Amino acid sequence: MTTVVVEASDPRRLARFWAQALEWEPTAGGSIAEGSIADGTSVRPRGAGDVGLLFVRSLRPKTAKNRVHLDLAGDADEVRRLLALGATRLDIGQGAVPWEVLADPEGNEFCVLPRAGSHGRLAQICQDAADPGSQGRFWAEASGWSIVDEGDWGISLTSAAGDGPTLVMGPPVAPKEGPNRLQSALMASAGSDPSAEAKRLLTAGASPVDMNRADIERTDIATGESRRQLLADPEGNEFLILGRSQAEPSGA
């Protein structure tokens, strides 16, 4: 996994919030740089192998709870810092839990976990899953990440390097009312291309998605470039396969 793609009505504004929230370095030239996907703005951490964020313009308004969200590591002081940056508190029925639920300036849910042992501020990428075991095995095959923990709560995976965020999947599952606003993006392996990688993952249990579907309404999808493929995992969550030049941030 190389990137989490985030739909936004104002990609630059949302990228600026997340760059400040995560204290990630600008991608180029001392400011948030244009990503290599059309109309995309990307931010990345220092580590070249870590997962970055790519914000793309979407015409779809946010109408429901996301199936994919980010978890940050931090305490009460961190929550206050994020609120000062433009986050808001959010009640999604979480009840009495040891973490805080917030929303970014466009309403995307994220959590702040009181966890000291994470690698950096981005602790977890979380995806709803009805069958975490099956989903975990698919995503291990798709991403090359390894399953490191599993239980009644769900399943977690980590990259081969062992740093960066973990990928965590488990219930409850939000109703799916359209394409996910946050989607994973995988980079085709060296010597391969997105179409070859797509064939491999279709065999592993993915399904094809029409990149020109009217309900997607995203500028990076609308261009229909051949050097990326849009698929869905076994539970219908969309993800992208990118060519190597598309997965790398501009200016890097």
C-alpha cells in the first residue's frame, strides 16, 4: 500500500489540514505540491516507504459515515491541537471509549488513540469489515503486508518494514451508499503494470469497477487513464492500482 486517496470538495484546503495535523513535510518546494494524478494534492511523511495521502477533487457530497478512516496517536493535548487546526468533535454513537472521535474540515471521521507505541502520528488505517479474516487474507495478498494480530475485534496488518501505520479491519460495518470517500491505492510491482496487477487481484477475489461510473464523479477517475485500474475488494471497497510514476509524489 502506498497511498490513501481522499475525496474532497477542496483538495488543497483538506491537504493543508492533514499536513498540519500529521506534521508531515511538504512534498516539494516548501509547500503542499500537486500530486501526479489529475487535480490531486499529496502529502507524505519523511519515510519514503510510509503511506501518504492524496486528496482528489470530487463532486459528491459526504452523506454517510465513511467505511475507511484514519486513527492518530495522541493525548488530550493532541486533541486540543487538532481542534485548533479546524477539527470538530463528533458523536457517532461511540459511547464511553478511551479514544476521541473527531472530524476533519470536510466531515471525515478520524480517531485519536491514547497510544504511545505508534510509529508517528498516523497510527492506523481502519476499514470496516464484516469478515475480518477473509478481508485480512485478501489485503495481505494485495498489499504484501503481513497479518500481525487477529481476534474477535478484527485483524491487523503491517508493512514488511514494520514501520508506519497498521491496517486494521473489523466490525461494525457502515452501510455502503456509494463509492468510499477514502480508498487505498496500491503501486504495481517493479516490472509490472496496473493491468497485470489487476488480473492477479481479480484471481485473488477482487472485482472490476467501471472507472466511468456516474456515481464516482471524481476528476482523477474521469480522465480514464490506462495506467491505473479501479477494483473493489471482496466486500465492495474500491481501491486503485497505480503505475509507479503515478504512485510517486511530484517533486520527489
